[in-house]
Amino acid sequence: MGGALIRALLRRQERWVLAAVGVVLVCVVALPLGAPLLSLGSSGGSLSRAFRDLTNHARLWILLWRSTWLSSAVTVASLCAGVPLGLVLGRTDVVGRRALALALALPVSLPPFLLVLGWYYIAGRSGWLGSERGSAWLFSDAGVIAVLSLAFLPVVVALSALGVRGIDASIEEAARVAAGPRRTLVWILLPAIWPSIALAAVLVFAMAFSELGVPMFLRRDVYPAAVFARLGGVDYQPGEALVLALPLLPVAGLLMIVERLIFRGRSFAVLGASHLSTNPLALGAWRLPASAVCWTVAGLTGAPIVALIAKAGLRGLLAGLDYVGASLVNSLATSLIAAASIAALAAVVGHGIARRIRGSALLDALSMLAFLTPAAVLGTGLLAVYNRPMTGWLYQSLAIIVLGFIARYSVVGVRTMAVAVAQSSPSFEESAGAFGARYVRRLVAIVLPMHRRALVGAALLAFLFCFRDLETAVLFYPPGGEPLTVKIFTLEANGPPPVVAGLAVVHAATTLVALAIGSAWFGTKA
Amino acid sequence: MNSNVVRTLAIGAAALVLEMGCQRRNEVVVYTSVDQVVAEPILDGFEKQFGVRVRAVFDTEETKSTGVLNRLIAEGGRPQADVFWSGDPVRPFLLVNRGFVEAYRSPNAHDIPPSFKAANGEWSGFAARARVLIVNKNLVPSDPPKSIRDLIHVRWKDKAAIANPLFGTTTMHVAALFAVWGDEKTRAFLNALRANGVRVASSNGEVKRLVSGGEVAFGLTDTDDADEALKEGAPIQVVYPDQDELGTLLMPTTVLLMKGDPHPDLGKKLIDYLLTRDVERGLAESAAHLPVRAGIPTPADVRAATSLRFMDVDYGKVGAELERIQPWLREWVGL
């Protein structure tokens, strides 16, 4: 009997493993997102008011439209600047490539509300480059687009560079027999990294769409502010907030359809088991101009951080260290554990999406929905689900932050892994399957070693997102267990500006160290 | 990822859960909407004096915070907090009205004036903030605004700022106006604010930044924000508005005990501590809070509540207005 059960389980390994991952995602995403519906169900008036608001208020639809076009503009601007930078960074001999990579990655370490604070110190009316016109421009839609595009640019650069570095060297070498570096970049490498570009576009759009701090700082109305008004104001209505989040479902669906259309009918089996050729593409006469452009963009993305450092001064930095307390350890511990968990989920779901295993698309959609839904809705749902006698130990510990991170950022790891697996040929797995290797064995012995680089990249990216998170953790962090971003945020209201800036610098520096360690590990082990 | 890394992470995860999840006896949990920079030293003092660990959740008036009040409401019948230390006297009524509060008459509240505490002990108020105008002296060297009505004066068109009235103390201020002026007059006033180009900032802290930075000539904010701006060396002047008629809105911080809290005895001990005259004096010195009790010395630049003409409001009524006007306010803001 037992043997038969084990044999049956082994035969259906694929289904059981996916089901286990599905249970995790249901617990951290589906239940919390569904919880506010219960509060609606218990109050019919609230439900009808919520739907009436949604259907009758033209203002809400205008806000939705505003958010959509602002996010689209941010996505286009980030892609236009980020993809060329990623290609240059990933495969050419641009001056100071490693330093440039770190400089470009740094802004993603800080929550956007700190970056916009840095821009305010630069371009506000009394800023270092302040003027009437500059201030008016900063506090406009154009300002929102510029600040967010520069804030999210590192995501596009990193994914494009990772994509291009994953391409089998033989493909590029074959192209270079007949074509120069420019044609190889444009006609061979660029089309080969479409999945990475699509992933970057989806992530940037989703982040820009759900961003609340920057538009509100710059006094531009956006849709997430309407959702937040049902949760952050006196009129606490989580059910209504969820109803207002419903229009995000078609947005999420549309994003996924667009991404699938890019995949459809194309072979992306370009990822090599062998790695890069040792020689980067020589830019020749273009090397210095290209380097100047790259470093100028890096300077622009880093400008708000420089402004924060200048504002902090030595006194602020030292005072900031006094204020850090346990918050840095809280941030590091929760982010590391969440990133490792996300990598594990990503290995299964990402592979499933790329190989079109049944059920994977549903899990993918769930993780995408959690990423796109305003964090406040997800957070109040987590609170409602886990503040119970049975799960009180979890709600009162840092584990609740880990759960929140997994819920919100699993899509980052899943998508990174899916793109990497989609870029490789399934022939190895098919061969192993023909010789009797079952799903788990194929996953552990073939897929993971082959995509070790992508797995580490997914974990690193997930870590970055978790470490910089503010909007999710601020809603339910356990008493005395605040992460560093929350500490900065709560102090930002009335704390001394040098201390706030000093803490932001501590945060950025820690991220830099984590990135340096990660990229060193990436280079040597992956 | 090698097995050592996995093992380390697994041990770390287990340690986190054990460290944080185990119920501790000698600790008290406080949720507070008083600014962290102000509240933390006070709570540290309690830890040092009594050897009881304080675990705190801090709030902010900035827009991204859902707010500890809503977290308390969401936690409802299973509160994690023992004590709520509110930055204003109105939000506690939202908890009182929902039956989430345990009455407790602290012996240290005996000399607090009756208008600043509940007769049945459900809440006690002390160290107050006031709603003030901060004026940029470089932009307005003379004849500063003296009333909140100046926000709608044509002289100040496009030159003033208030915080978003959906959040923070501005909500309370607007609710107080509804309670004192009535619907028609207050709605007309708010619509006139729009017409006069008053900027709606995300928080009082941002109002302070806008005035200090010269983005606007003056703004409506709280005394602690004004004090912070003065400490930063900003070129501002503080005006207590409407001293001739309406009065300045006063907002005592309030403290209350949560019903069904995990550590009720220690919660009461913390409330007793917060209501000492020493703490009220400390808040006057560190954050320019106005003592509500007579005889508490204040720094030269801090006024005692008794020296001001303040708005005559019933905080309970303001609390009721606060909830009633939310749908209208959301429309006014455009959300």
C-alpha cells in the first residue's frame, strides 16, 4: 500500500511539487487578497457603495487613465535608456564596466520616496540648482516620469545585461565572423534578449503603476492614492479598497498577454551551457563617447543619493548610525530569508512557465497580481488572515514580514527564472526524461545547475526588492521589529533631515556591499 | 546554492520566529502616532526606570502609512497593543466608539483639567500641540497672516499650503471647523481654498519643507513641525492663528488602554509614567509641546496652553464629525 502510494507520488511528482508551491502562494497571496471581501460581505451598504463609487465616479476612471499613461511613459523612458545601457554594460569594453554596473544599480537600493527627496534638495526652489522653472518642472507629470524612470532604470539595465551575458558565446562568435560589433549588438544580441526586455518592461510598469510616494510628494494624483484613501484615512474600508483594486485585474492580464505575445512562436533557445567569450566587444572609436554617455546617465541616477549624502554631512551620518538600532538586522534577515524562499519558488514556477506545465500560468498570474495590487490592500489582508490565535506566533514575529515579501516579490524571481529557462533548449531535460529521470531529478540535476546564474540573479534581485521595500512592511511589521526603510520613513516626518539622510546613506551603502558580495559570488560560482 | 547557505538561512528563519514570536512577560507594546523622534526617548526613559522592555509601532503623518489607528481597528478583538499613545485627542474616539478601549483612571491624571480627559477614564490628554501658521520671513518680512482665513485671502493666492485633509492632524482641524462653523460655512471655506490655489501637500512635514524652502509664503501645520523648522535654522516665524476670535486649535496627545491587551498591568504602568508631570515637561522641552497642566515650566519659546485663546471644541463631537465628513472630503481631495 505504502509502496504503491510512493510510486503514485513519484509518477506525479510534477503535479505535487507545483501543488505544494500553489498552497504557499494561496496562503500568502490569495487568502490575504480575498480577506477584505469578507468584510465587504458583512456589510451590504459598504459593498454597494464601493461598486457605486467605482462605476459612477468619473474621477476614479480619470485617475486610472492617468496612472496608466504615466506608468507607460515611465516604462518607455526606462527602456529607451536602459536597454542600450544594458547591452553596452553586458557585452562591450566600456570604460570602468564593473564600477559602472554598481553605480547604475545603486538607486534601486532606495525606496523612490527617498530619491524624490534627494531630487527636491537639488531642484526644489531652494535647492542647489533650484529655480522657479526647475521647481515647477519637478512638481509636474514630467517630474514624476523623470524621477521614476531614473529610479527604475537600474532594473532594465540589470535585466538587459543579465540577458545578454547569458547568451551562448558561439552565437555571438558566429555573427562576428561576418559582422562588426554594432551590427552584432543590434541584429543578434538585441533580438535574443527580448524575453529579458519584456520582463523588465512588465516589472517597471507594475512598479510605476503601484507607486504612491513619488506622485503624492510631487502632488500629482494617481489611482493608487484613491485606493490608499480607503485605508490610510479615518474612513477605514479595506473591502472598498479591494473593489477599487479590481480594475487592476485587466491591467495585470493585459501585461501578461503582451508578454506572452512576445514569447509566442519564437524560439529563444539561445542560452548557452558554455559561457561568455573572454573578449568583450570592442567599441573602437565609439568607446570614449559611449563611456561618457553611460557615466553621465549613472551620474544622473546617482544624483539624488549624492544630494542625500551632502545633506547628511558627517554629523548626519554619525547620528544616523546611532539611530539604526536593530532595524538594519531586521531588514537584512527578513530580506535574505525571503529572497532564498522566492528563489526556491521561482525554480519550480519559472521552469513550469517556460515549459508550459499545467497550472504554472495560474501561479504566475497570482504572483503578478500580488505585485500589481497596491501594497496597502495586500498588507491589510495579511493582517486579517494571520492575526489569529493559531497564527499569532507568526504575526508577532519577523516571519510576517518574510511572508509579505514572498507574497509581493515572488513574481520578480519567478519571471527571472522563467526568462532564463525559456532561453534554453529543452533537449537536455527531454533526454534525461527519456532515460527515466523523473521531474524532481531533472529539476535538481539539470535545470538548476544549468540555470545557476539565473537562480542566483533571481535571488539577488528579490533581495534588492525586499531590502528596499517600504510600502508592504510598514503595514504589519511586528512591534519593535521595524525594518530600516520603515525607520527612515517614520523619522522622515519630523526627524532631523541630516539623520534621515544619514540613514538613507547607511541603507544605500549596505545595499552596495550586498551587491558587491552578490556579484563577486555571481562571477566566481555561477 | 550550496547546502551550507540553505542550512544557515533555515536556522536564521527559525531563530527569528522564536526570538520574536515567544510571548514575553516583562514587556509592554505601545502603538503611537506621536512622532518617533519625540516618543522614542520618552519610552527609553520608561525602560530604564522600570526595566520593562517597550516594543513600539510608530506612525507617521506621511501619506504611505496606513496609520496605527487603522491597524488597531484591523486588529480589533485581538489587539497586539497594550497602550495607544495618540498624537491627537480625536482618533481615540474612533476606538472608544468601537468598544476597543478599557477605562483606566490613572492616579497621575488627577491634576489634568477636565476638558482634557474623559470622566470615565477612557482617555487622558496631556502635552498638547497646536495648529499654527508658519511664515517664511524672507518672503513675508512684515504683516504676516494672522488667521486661517488668510488662506483664502486674495493677497495669498497661490502662496499658501496645507497638508492633505484626509490624513494626519489636518483631518482633525477640518473636522473641528465643521463642528464649530457648520457644514455650509466650512464647505465654502474649503472650496475657497481650492479657488485661491492653496497647495495640498502630502503631510505637515512637507508643508514645513515647502515654507522653509520658499516654495510658498506660509502654511498651516503643527507646533512640533514649526519647532523642528526653527531648530533647522529655517527662516520662519510661528503665528498662533485667530487669537482675536475663533482661537487656535489645541490637540493634546492622549493615552488609553486597549481592551483585552496582552499585558494590562504593564500597560497601566506605562500610562502612569506617560502622565507624570516630568514627561509633560520633557515633551515641552524636546518637542515644543504645550503643557495642559498649570505650573509646569516651559522653555522661553514654548507657550503654555493656559496662555492661549484656543478653539472651544468638544473632542468627542469632532470625532463624530471626522467620520461623517470623510466621503465629502475624499471628493474634495479628488480621490
